[in-house]
Amino acid sequence: MPRIDAERFLRDLNDLRKIGAYKTGVHRPTYSPQDMESRRWLVERLEECGLEASIDGIGNVYGRHKGNGPHLLVGSHIESQNQAGWLDGALGVMAGVALARAGLPVDVCAFADEEGHFEGGFLGSRSIIGELTEEEIDRSRSRNDGQPLRDALAAADLAGKPRLQLEPGRHKGFFEMHIEQGTQLESAGLRVGVVTGIVAIWQWLIRFEGQQDHAGGTTMAERRDAGLSAVRLLSAIDAEFPRVCGARSTWTTGRIVLEPGAPSIIPGSADVLFQFRDVSVPVLERMEATLRALVAESNRREKCTATLVQKSRATPAICDPAMMAALDAAAERRLDAHALRRRARRAIHRQAHAGRDVVHAFHRRHQPPLGGGHEGGGPGAVLPGAGQRGGALPEGVSPGARAPGPQCRRPGNDASRTGAAGRRVQPPSAIAARRGASGKL
């Protein structure tokens, strides 16, 4: 039985943490010098494990096992949010390195820009399955400073390199270890959560058009204040959504931009970025209907016109019961049943794209800057290797086994909230046969 060197796993995590270190966390925006240094560092680690490693034209780092497969694809991302935690994403990538170092037949990938520094989102995972077009790359700009994506790729020495694509039939599933992005496990004193499903994010732009005027000379009765109209609508959403949402739904106003944004000028326009998340499509549809009704009511009541534009609309994914059961059993053997919980994942990254076949393990919380010691590296974190030097890989999750591979199911009705099976979807190997990539892994 292969055994995991957890001490080396923790050492790798801490070595990666030094690249772009910021206070107790890290700062590695996509394609920044720190990000590219970390990608080159990762290539060296993958080659040490005997994998064929490279960086492709969108920045994906890929380590390919020399065997034919079918293999498990393991990974996450290593770029960070601005001034963020050091374990987010890095934990999943270095877990893949640890499995490869133990001699297990896995492929390992660090997808580029999963944190969405550039418009379009999920550039690396969408590229690797052929869903990122050259036209979208041409259009994309940095959300931080407006830099064109093409310019960023050129500055990172990636311009002109081929974008790799998953090889049809090579992978039977995708595994990601991740820190908990919240407080539920930690608050309950639990060590590990096995993810049951990946939520969808539905993202919206709400634009308000009012009348820009002087703050001193315009009476309150005369005003068409776009900022106040935005605040009143958001307050109405917060009051009404609890009536229609699911038990684990979340909604967030991530940005409000007032124009012209001066202290003595009544805002003439307001742009609001708003999103909600859930693992159930019917719940998402109820929340959308409520949002549209509230916008219509705002337009009847307010002097400022509100326009609703959908920016993105993902589909939830339910994880494979067999692989969840294997992770349950492994965690219970190492930790005991009281340290384990199944839960839906409320963050969404590469698992909704290249990870169409998905199983996840969670550990601890994500709160930037996250630092100090080995908060993410205890026994719960090293689930496949049990968190001690020489821990054995749990039965049932052998990456090289040729048992039928796990498949994600997309929920199509309310039953999906309890993990009931919906229709099967194409695995990434089938999706990869479509457009957008110029090489094969």
C-alpha cells in the first residue's frame, strides 16, 4: 500500500507559502511575477515526482503521469486573491504532489486564474476542457487594473504557447482537497468535511440610472438619487430572500459603484454586482424570480430606473456517492465519526469545469490572511495519507484502480438537495473533444 510522506507535504506547503508572502498570508495575483515564480517552482516539484510537467499558454501547470490510465486528476490553484490566505488552493495542489510522490498514478494540475483576477472567470479550467475561446481571451481585462489578458500573458512569457487539453478517456474523476471556506466545521470542532455537491453562482449586474445634481441646491423631493435607489432595493432583497431561499443559500453584494462618486454630488448612476448561490436549481430559480419581481417593484416605486443583467449562470453538480462513501470510511477510520461531516460546497472553482467528476475533502476555514503554524496541515487535512508520516492511502480511493469512475450528476429537481441522482453529464474527457485548445496532454 503506498504511503504518504506528510512531513514533506507540510514542508512543500510552507515553501510555496514563501513565494509572495504577505503578512501571515500570500499575495500572488494571476500572472504576477510571484504567481509565475510559484508555477515554475511547482513544475520542479512535479518533475521530482517523475511526472512530465509543463506550463501551457493560459498558465495551467500540468504534471502528467507516464502511465496510460485511467487516472485520477488531482489539483486546484496556486494563485491567490489579493492579500489572501496561504492554504486556499495550494492545499489541493500540494496534496496532488504528495500523492504523486508516493508513487500513485495521478495527474496533477494547478489551474490558472481560478480566483478570477481576469474577466470571464475560471480561465484555466475552462481552457483545459476547450471552453475558452481565443475571442474571449482577446476581450478579457484584469479586474484589478484593466490590463488586457493578452498583455498579461505576454508579460508572463506565455504568449504563443499552446493551450493544453484533457486527453479523452484518460481521467475517471477529479479530486480536490480544500480548506473550509467558512466556519461550520471549525465551530463544531470537526476535522474533515466530505463535499456532497458544488453550488452554482448566479451573478448579476443591477444598474440604476438617476440624475446627477448638486447636493446643496437640489431638494430631497426633486432628487433622483441612484445610490439611495440601490440601497433600498438591496434592503428589499435581504428582507425577501429568506422567504424563498434554501437552508444553505447565500447572497452577496460584492461591489457598489456610484458615479461620479464625489461627496457633494448626487449620484447619477449606480452599478451593483450581486450574486446568490445554492446547490439546487429550483431554489436558484425561485431566487431569480424574486429578484426580478423586486426589480420590477423598484421601477414602479422609485424615480431611478433599475436594469437587471445576468453576468453568469452556472449549474450545480452533485458528487459521486461511491467516492463520498470511500472518503467517509477513510476519515472515520483515522479520526472517528464525530470528526466528520458531509456538506455542500458553497465556493465554486475548477470543479465546475475541468472537475465535472468531482469529490472533495475540506479542512479548516478560509479567512485572509490565514497564517501561523500548520493550521491546515493536521490529520484532517491529509485525509488520503492520514496526516502522519507514512500514513496509508485509504481503501476505495486508489487513483489507479480500474473500477467504474465517479460521475457527477447535475440536479434537475428538488431531490438533488438530498443528494438524489439526476441525469448523468459528460466527463471532462468527453467535453475535451470540443473546441478551443491546441494541444493534448
